[in-house]
Amino acid sequence: MREEDALKAARAKIDAIDREILRLINERASQAIEIGRIKRQGGAATMLYRAEREAEVLRRARDDNPGPLPAAHAVRIVREIMSACLALEEPLRVAYLGPAGTYTHAAAEKHFGGAAHFLPVASLDDIVREVEAGSAHFGVLPIENSLEGPVNQSHDAIRASALTLCGEVILPVHHQFLSRAPDAQSVRRVYAHSQALAQCRRWLDAHCPGAERIATSSNAEAARRVVDEPDAAAIAGTIAAALYDLPTLASNIEDQADNTTRFLVLGRDPVGPTGDDITSLVFGTPNRAGALCEVLQAFSQAGISMSRIQSRPLRQGTWEYVFFVDIAGHQQDAPVAAALAEVTRHTSTCRILGSYPRAVL
């Protein structure tokens, strides 16, 4: 068979597959609408989005993916289909730290898909307030960075709120060098958040050492400013490059390639167990020797893995602290429930912040 004929036959097969994919996606959308109708008819809660159900579907897409499509791409495609189907019935409103184009915006899109309605707000406390007021169904907050450590304001905002944690997002942070200048040597000013400037210091020293480095409130704000400054550049993510139509002069300029930020999702409703969950809690201990050790031993003796512990000042007394802890498992799991009951015996205050599915990467 001639090359031209072989290409024509292969493309015809792709066209037929595309038509079948489109038919199946719309069939799935119809079933999603039917599920919404059944729930409303049965008097169920109006919230159609279920974090545990989404985690189940995404894990299946990851684990059952036969290739050659990478599992991460398969998960992303399925997430977008789910987002679009849910939007037919109930578009989710998600608050994040603005302006548009921040890494928190990217994390919110990764978790909820592009069909959700994203609400940029001015501060982390405002994210919490939007969800508490019902203006947003969910809020996404950065909680820790692999290079810079914990985001203290997020810890304080979560502790002060009665909302529940219902999800996590793991976002690799890749910094792009965005500018309308012809090359990096022509750039006279570089705008970015102070952390991004620090994380790209070696690259900047090597490629535009004479440029002034100006800290901004966010990398998205840096991109917005560069739109009208042809001799300036911004360090920001790909979402900001697309939103502000800025050329990428250099990609992934961070000095350490494993730069990753973890985000938590705040909502109003608890999430059921999925079999691969995290439980977050915050507690205080009596001011005596060994008090913290007794709490940690409760997890150790139950065979429960603790993935994170972070202290924060109590702000009600000098040198008094509370501890944020993440453990493996769901609070409804019998071993976890027993360990948590034991923990309360050794703490002065203890609150479970939420149990939620481990992020599907």
C-alpha cells in the first residue's frame, strides 16, 4: 500500500474512533444528568459532587490504563470529562488565591477540572470566608512547599474555621520565563513572587544577571504587569502564560527540579472512606514532659503511619503551641478511630480537621 493510501486509511480510522469517543462522552453526560435527577427525586442533598466517588473513578483510570497513553494523561482526560458532565447539572464554585494564573489557580483546575467556576480572592482568609458564606462550594489553599516548608497562614485559617478538609492536590511547580522581549539578555526587569525569585536565582544569575529583580504579590500579578512592559519578564506558570498571552522564553527555570506544593481543599461536607485516605487533625498538649510523645505513641502502637507534623503558636499564651498532624487512613476506619480516641486522652484540645482521599497524581 502506498504511503498516501496508508495515511488516509489510518486517519479514517482515527475519525471513526473520535466519533465513537464523542458519542460515549455524551452518553456518559446523559447518565450524569440521570443520577442528578434520581438524587433530587429521592430528596438527597443537592450537592452532586462527591469527592470519594471522583477519587474512585480517577484511581481506576490510573490503574486500568493500558497505555501507550501515560497514566497521568489518562487521569487528566477523565477528570475533565467528569468536570464537564457535572457542570451540566451543578457547576462547582471554587475559591482560590488570585489573581487568575496563580499556582493555587492551577491546583484548583487540576483538582476540579476546567468546567468549574473559579473565584479569585485577595487572601487565604478570604478563601475560607467565601466557603463559609456559601459563595463557593470549595476553597483551595496552599499548605506546604517541598523547598520553602509550611504555609503558616493557611494552617491558622484552617484551624480557625469549622469547615472540613475534603481533598488534597499535589502540584509540581515549574517556573516559566515569560516576556515579549526577543531574548533573556534584552530583559531589564524581572517580576515574580519573592519565593520564585529565590527558587530561580542561579538561572537568573546565568542568563540575565543585570536585570532588576522586583518582588510582587504573586507570580500571576507579575505576568499581568509584564503585558505592557516589553523589556520586562515574569516568572510564572503555564496557566499565567496562557491567560496573559505571554511568550515563554525559557521553560522550567527553577534551580531544583523537584519543587512541589501541596494544597488542601476546604468544604462543608465530610468525605466518606475510599481505602486510601489521609486524616488531618490539630491538637494541643498539656505543658509537661513527655506529653507530645504520649500522643505520637498512640499512633505508633496502632501501626498508623504519620506523614506530617507541624507546630504553630497557640496565640493564647507565651511559648504554647498546637500541632497539625496528618496520618494514613480515614477516621471511620476502626484502627484509626481507636487511635484517635486514645489521642484525646493525652491532649488538652483535639479536633479532626477532616478525612479525605489521597491525591491521585
